[in-house]
Amino acid sequence: MTFDPEADASFLYLVDEIGTGEAKQSRLIPIELQGSAVIVSCDDTGKALGVEFLGASNLFTQQMLEALAKTTE
């Protein structure tokens, strides 16, 4: 899992690596989150490759985001 503090976005990989152009479609998950959104990235067969969390600071603890930011650097 990664975190970009400038974008306030986190990404959870569901596979080891997502190759360039492999994520062919994105699906917004229709749930109500104040100031946040969840998007699933899928390959051309619909297999989920990862989950993006926009507005991550509204969804995760500050401690978790700080730890993720350190591992992303």
C-alpha cells in the first residue's frame, strides 16, 4: 500500500505489480464518504488489480498515513 500526501491518495495493490497500460478500466465504488472516494482498477477481463483511496486523510489514521508515506519515499 502506498500514500501520496500531496494528492491525499492511497493505493492498495492487489497484485505484485501493475504493468504500464494493464489497468484498462476503473470503477468508482458507490459508497458515501465525506470528502473521499474509492476506485477499483481492473484489467481488461475485469480482474481487480488495486484499490485507490482519494481523500485518504479522511479514511485512515494519521499514524498509518505517516507510516505509508515513509515506505513510499
